[in-house]
Amino acid sequence: MKLSRAPEVANPFIVFRSVESLAGLTRRAALLGAMTLPAGCTAMFPVRGTKLRAAARSSGRFFGAAVQAEQLRNDSLFRGVVAQQCDSITPELELKWGVIEPAPGRPVFAQMDQIAAFARTYGLRLHGHTLLWHQSVPGWASQSMVEAKDWNIVGRYFAPVMARYSDVIDWWDVVNEPIEATEDGSGDCLRRSVFYEAFGPDYIRSALETARAIAPRAKLLINDYGFEYSGKDEQFRRKGLLALVDALQRRAVPLDGIGLQAHLDLSREPLDQMGLATFLKEIADRGLLIQFTELDVREADRSLPIPLRDQAVAEAARALLDVVLDQPAVRGISTWGLSDRYSWIDVDPDGRRHIGRNRGLPLDVEMQPKPFWHALVEAFSGRPSTGARAAAVIFDQGQET
Ligand code: G3I
């Protein structure tokens, strides 16, 4: 499928290549309202441009991206483009238990507060990623949960965190990545995490019920990965997730939706569009909302010329978007980062970061839109919202100017 550059989009961003032009824009940005970040920082807005969020809103949905507090603090151009392009932002790191509460009873909110302040300043929503994730549990909590098997250890964490951000967080990834398929798909396909070890499979019910009691108006999600391709693992994972949902719904456990991460991988076979469409319908038929929460594309061959690389990334994203945006239950798309300037895929296991090595996000390292960005705009714009879908928009988006 040939992706044409969206005709109406010239160059929606003016990239500030020199400090002088940044200084010039600093004065303009100061008129637009300074950030509530450290003194001397001001938002730098590209002075004109098409917005991903406007395209998403035209289809009755929202667009978001994962960010880090450090990126918002130190990169004024990135700040401005996030504020311009997004309806919603997701803390990539700062709202994880392992980051918030390294020592029992002494939560550290400073980094997350900066992201929340940014969201409040620019009228963005926050996606609550995430309350329970086996990869980010403080050591003391793992030990005491397994020893004491006391759910209050978890409840004492949920309560202050959910209350602190209740004005900006509409959606919570209450449980992240609970699914783990066995080789042959047998059993309950639930990950034997520290939560499972401490509380059994019922931890998922307890987490959802605790979250509902603390934040009755928030949308509660289970968020997971590995559903987009046609492998055996994907089939088992889809079956496992639906079985989990059915078990929870049989017991009237509060659950409003499913987050599908969608970390795409160009080394895989083509996307299983039919299987994915069926899976989304099975989730929607259970009365659940859907968000795509962490969309990005891991490249396979980075030796190709950049235009071919960007085209391959855009076509993979478009193959997903053409399926998911035909499903009314899909309420929003968030990418896992907005610019190749900051992608987790560029960080080696030893922590070394290779900026721009992977070109799997909508904007390049210069914050210029790539074919992926145009694929998002075209896919959203090609599916204008119907009355019903528009009415189901989850939070007040107002009218995009
Ligand atoms: O900032 C420190 C740096 O100072 C230090 O030198 C370095 C040493 O390794 O670590 C740096 O922090 C790392 C941080 O990313 C920032 O790069 C942490 O070690 C590393 O664990 C952390 O990884 C994040 C990971 O979740 C664990 O929280 C990734 O950025 C983030 O993209 C990833 O996101 C997950 C989602 O939450 C769930 N779905 C999968 C997704 C990708 O794994």
C-alpha cells in the first residue's frame, strides 16, 4: 500500500535548528503561558501545525504518547510538541511502584508530580501506568507480600497514589501484563508473578476491586502485550486474556477495558489483521472499552535507506490502525514515546542509549513528522466519528481548534 504524504499537511512543524530561533520563540512561548516546571523553562510551541489529537478527535478518539519527566524538564521543543499533538500522556517510568515507593511508607512523588503538573498546565489527560507490574515492585514489597500475604500492603500503596492524581487520571492500568501463555496453551495462562505467588490468581480481582473503591469514576484496565501476530503464543495469549475477562465478569469484578500495548516488530510475519479484528470484537462483545497503549515499531533492517525504513514502519502501523480504528470500542491510541529522540528500543541492556537508532515512532529525532505520523493522521481522519462513538468519548475533549 503506497502511503502518500497527506496533501493538506505541508510541514506542520517548524524545527528550531538554532538557539537564536529558540530564543525568539521563547518570548512568544512566554506569552503562551510558561510551564510550571523549574524557573526559566518555557514551553516552545511549533507555531503552526496539524495535530494528531485533532485527527484522533475527528474519529471520536484521543491520541496520546508516553513521556518521561526528565524529557519534559530538559527539552523545551519536545515539551511543546507533546502539548500540541497529544490529548493524553503516559508516564513511561514515574508511576510504577518500584519508582514511587523504594522504601516502605515513604512514597516519592516529585517526578510524577512534574508530569502531572505538565498535564494540568496544558489540559492533557494522564494515563495511569501502572499500579501492579511484576517488573516494577519494590524489593521490600515483594518480600512482605509473599511473607505476610496481606493485601493491605497493596491497598496502602494504591490509595495515596490514586488519590493524588485523581483529577488528571481517567484510566488506570490496574494490572499490567498478567498473561503468560504456557508452551501448549494449557492452564490459566496467568503469569506466576510475585502477586500470584503471594495471593494466588485472585490478586487480579482484589486489585480491580481495591482500585474501584478508591477511584469509583476512573476507568480500570488490564494492560498486556502480544496479541497482534498469528503465532501460537499470540493465540494462547488471546484465549488466556478472554478467559480471564470471563472469569472476572462471572464474579461481577469491576473492569472497564483492556489496554493492548501493540509493540510491533518488523522481524515478525505480517500482522494478523483478521485474527486481531476478531479478538477486538470478542473484547467489545464483552462490553469492554479498548485502548492501544504503547504502540511503536521495532525495525528489523536498519541498513536500508531511511525512506524505505520509514515506509516499512508506517505500513506496519497502518496495517494495525486500519483494523483497530474500525472497532468502535477502541477509544484511544497512545504511542510509546512520540519521537525517535526518546525510545526505549534504543536503550541496551547495559543502559547505554543509542539515540535515533530505531525509527519506530511518529516523529524523528528532530521532531519532524515521519510517514508513521502521516499514517496516524490519515487513519484517524479516514474514520470520522459517528454520533454513538463521539458520545462515548471517555473524557471531555472539547472542540479542537
Ligand atoms: O535513568 C537511569 C539511568 O540514570 C541509569 O544510568 C540507567 C542504568 O541502567 O537506568 C536508567 O533508568 C532506566 C529507565 O528505563 C530510563 O531509561 C531503567 O534502568 C530501566 O529499567 C527503565 O526501563 C523502562 C521499563 O519499562 C521498566 O520501567 C523503559 O524505559 C520503559 O519503556 C519500559 O516500558 C514498558 C512498560 O512499562 C510496560 N510495557 C512494556 C514497556 C517496554 O518494556
